[in-house]
Amino acid sequence: MPINPQEFEPKNSRWEDIYSVLENNGIKVKSPTTKIGVVNEPLVFVTNSGVMQHGTFSTDDYGYELVICVPESQYSKLEPLVVRVREVMKQLYPMIVDDRNVSTSMFDDTMRAHYVTASYTNHRKFSNY
């Protein structure tokens, strides 16, 4: 269900909104600089992925990547977690838009985890300071 403007209280940043909506829906969330070592449970890292101009419009696209991870012995839980995360993220629509881009699953030797990335965008009016 999309955002209800009468009920939704935005945080100080869209990154915080993403983090909060995932956490409030029971998904374990971490910031990208959190040192965790080996992944022992399914979790999601929320990262900023840059800003670019939206075509020729006076709008900037602020990108966010969700790195969705599961422990190496739980590969079968990766796809259901991706589906759940994407469903929860619909709560932030239309403020945060699903780019419908999910990467191929990969394995990280350091974290001992399988992961994919899912891309999201927040469109903002360009402001020239």
C-alpha cells in the first residue's frame, strides 16, 4: 500500500525512511559501514548509490541500493527475502520508486553470504544553491 500523507511522518532523509520501513516490518537492517564479519542471519544493507539528472528535466534522481544477504547455507531463503523486501518497499511509493532492477545473486567470501542488490530512486526537484 502506498504512502498515506495523513499518516506518514518522513524522517530527516530518504535513507532513514528506507531503513525505518524495513526495520519496522521485521527485516534486519544494517548501514553499509557496519562491520559484521560472517553473516549469520538474513539481512539488508541500505546504501546511497549516487545522484544523476533525470533526463533533461529539472529533477535529480537519488539512487539507493539494497544489498539483500543470506548466510551461505541458506541460499534457498534469498529469493523469498527479496520478494518480501520489495513488497515492504512498496509502502514508500511514490516517494521511493522501485527501479525493477535486481542483480544476479553473488557470493561474498568475506561475509560468507549470498546476496543480490535491488535499486530504488527518489526523484527530487533540482535546486541550484
